Amino acid sequence: MTAGTSTDAGTAEGGPERPGAPLRSAIGWSYVLTAGRIGSSILVTFLLARLLGPSEFGLVAMATVFITVAQTLIQQGLVSAIVQRDRLTPEHLDGAFVVLILAGLGIGLLTAAASPLWAWANRAPELTAICVALSPLVLLQGLSIVPEAVLRRELRFRAVAIRTLLASLLSGVVGVVLALLGAGIWALVAQQLVNAAVGLVVLWVVCPWRPSRRPKLSGIRDLLVFSAHSANAGLGLMLSSKADVIFTGLFFGPVATGIYRLAARLPDMLVDVTVRSLQQVALPSLSRLQRDRAALAAHLNQLQHLGALAGLPVLGVLSAAAGPLVALLGPQWSGTELPLRLLCLFGAINVYGVLLGPALQAMGQPGRLAAILWTRGVLGVATLAAVGTLLTGRSDVAEATAVALAGIGMQLTVTALSVWVTVRRTAEASIAAFLAPTLPAVLAALAAALVPWPLHRLGVDAGPAIELLLLGGVAGLVAGVLLWFTDVRLRRLVLARFPRRSGAPA
């Protein structure tokens, strides 16, 4: 018996469970995980942006998207298959682990060999060395998938949090130190490699599962039945989520890509820390309710309310503070505040789509998820190709802004489709009931985003640091007050944590 046998059996043999204390603990640790990682990532990104420039950020973004394609290919939907499966045996995990190692080695070597082609397509010869240097990330991804899936299946997010925070902190320190020493773009490359390597080591330390000495491949067949659709969905997700960076690089070059990538990264980080923290626990928690659609729909509504409550107001605050924030980054980033504000709107729309994928997977509908993601990918490719063809030769900021506008239209269309397919067609629930609890968060985000207008009308003019604190503080206060007075669920959640003391002894 391997170390993971008893653990897996314990989770496999039990029937569907209703979310309770383990789920609340998992959500808490998921937020700790993401908040710590994003907090350190924002600080590191800010420092590196001041030390480097849009060209360096753009080149690494163009290389990273190439590596991401390879990493998506090796995953083959196995994470979702492991987390969602009712009964999981050691043979399933052993088979998945062997397949992932072989795939990581093979596809990693192919990625390195194909790097010159990607550099040629982007008309950037320097991309070859960067892609080759990042190609080990493919194998490191293959080695980490099974133990991380085991921890997520068992809602052991404390262990995942430890791994993620250490990797983010150590890699951030390495990146900043190398940038200060004059390493240039290689500081960003080293940051990614150190992040993956440290994360892998810590993951294997905290995960109790170990592969058998003589692993069997028989169990992989059961997982592949589910993961075939999930792999299809994963490829669609990769295409739909990375098409903006791919086409910005192909048509506009590294500077426009760097401006767009930085403008997209900040809102995306906030969506990560607020909504994707819930996404990490959504699949295992919703999967336990897969046989009770009414309970699953009610739980999905609760998660969406929490996601909107946490995600929308902070995006409004970021939009309000975009001007002074970009000013602090330095003149090389001038003009980035416009695509940054637009991408805050993109992130706000995305808040409504993040949890729908896990919901469809939990209901055993990865095929529908794949169809939605491929629709988004194809629509994105067509839209961005048109934008690239029409706007080539404009200023870098104008090109990045056009890509942001195209993304907003595409995201709005696909999110509306996703809500209808997931909530109405699959869960057979009310769309109005899904959206109504999030309206106070929408109002709070809008109010926060509009804060700069009256302050500028009053003639408030200070340095970027003071203005950043002023705008961020006022916008946050406005959003918080509005949420408190308009969101009944929020007040109940807060007051439940602080019950009134009665005069009688406990």
C-alpha cells in the first residue's frame, strides 16, 4: 500500500457530502494562498516594472504563452478528472503520474526544438533563447499535477497555500535581485523558473501521496474517459485566455505586448485573489452535490455572491487609482492607465464566468464547457486578427487599448452565453436568482471607479504617491459604505461572525 492509499480510499468510498466546516476552512486557506501570492506578486511586478520596461515584459509574455500551450497539452484534463471522480484508487493516480512524466519529457523537448519557429513567427529572434530557457517548466508542471490534484480533492488548501506562498516569495526575491544586478530580461526568466522549482519541491514535501514502486497504467483508462472532454476544454481555455497576448505579439510586437500585459496583469491578479480563490474549492465542493441539482445551484449562487462581493469593488478601486499608479511606474509606461481601466471592466465581466467552468465539470458536463471555451477562443481569434490587421502601425498604447476593447466585447458575449448554459440549461435554475445578489457589488464598483471625477473637479492635485493613497482610500471607503447599506447578505455574514451578547449567562 502506498502512502496515499488510505487517504484516497477515505475520500473515494464516501458518497456526496454537503459543504461544511472543511469547505469553510478550504475557502479560508484558498484566500490565504491567493492573497499572499498575489500580494507578493503585485509588489514584485511593480518593482520589476520600474526596473525594466515594456519590451522586456512583452518578450517574456510572448515566450510564456508559448510554454503555456505545451503545459496545457500535458495536463490532458487529468486534474479535473482526479478531483471530480467519485471513486479514486491508487492505480488511477499511478497511471496518471507515469503518463504525465513521459508527456512532460517529450513535449518539453519538442517545445525547446520548436522555439526558433515561435521566434520567427513573432519576428523576434531573441525569443528563441528565452523559450528554450523556459522549456523545463513543462516537465516541472508534469511532476506537480498529481500531488496538487490530490491535495485539492481533499480540500487541503493549507498545504497548497504553504507551497504557493514560499514559491512566490522566493522567486520574487530572485527576480528583483537579478534586475538590480543588471540581468535585464533574464531576471523575469529566472523568476519563473525558481517559482516552479521551489513550488514543486514544497508540494512533494507537504503531499502525503507517493507513487507505487511498480506503478500500473490500467487506472489511466477510467480517468481518460472524463479527461478527454476536460482536455478539450483546457485547450479551448488556453486559446481563449491567451489569444490576446498571442495576437498582440504577432501583430504589434513586444512593446505593445508589454503595455497590454502589465495592464491586464493587475486586474487579473485581483480576480485571482478574490474569485479564483473560490474557483479552487468550487469543483470539489460542487462535485459533492452533483446528484442534487437544486442544492448545487443554491451553493453556486452563494459562491458567486461571495466572488462578486470580493472582486467587483476592488476592481473599481483599481480603476480609480490607475492614473497615479501608472505614474509611479515611470515614464516608460506612460499611457498605460487607459488600457488598465478598460481591463478592470474586462475583469469585472470575468468575475461572472470564473465559477461556471467548475460548475459544469461538477455536473458532469465537461463537453458543454469545452464548447463554450472553444466558442470564446474562435471568436477571440477572429476579433483579434481583425484588430491586428486594421491597427498595425498605430502607437503602442493605441494598439494595446484596441486589444482591451476587443476583449471586453468578446468576454461580455461569452459570459452571457456561459451563464445561460450553466445556470438555466444545465442546473435548471433561475438566472435572476444567480445575478440579483451581486447587484450591490456592481453599484459599489461603479461608485468607486467614478471617485476620481469629483476629486479632479475640485482641483485636487498632488504627487502620484499621495494621489494614489487618496484615490484608493476614498474609493475603498465609498465602495465599503455602499456595500454595507445595500447588501443584506453581507450584513448577515458579518453580524453572524459577531453575535450580539445577551444579558443571560452563556
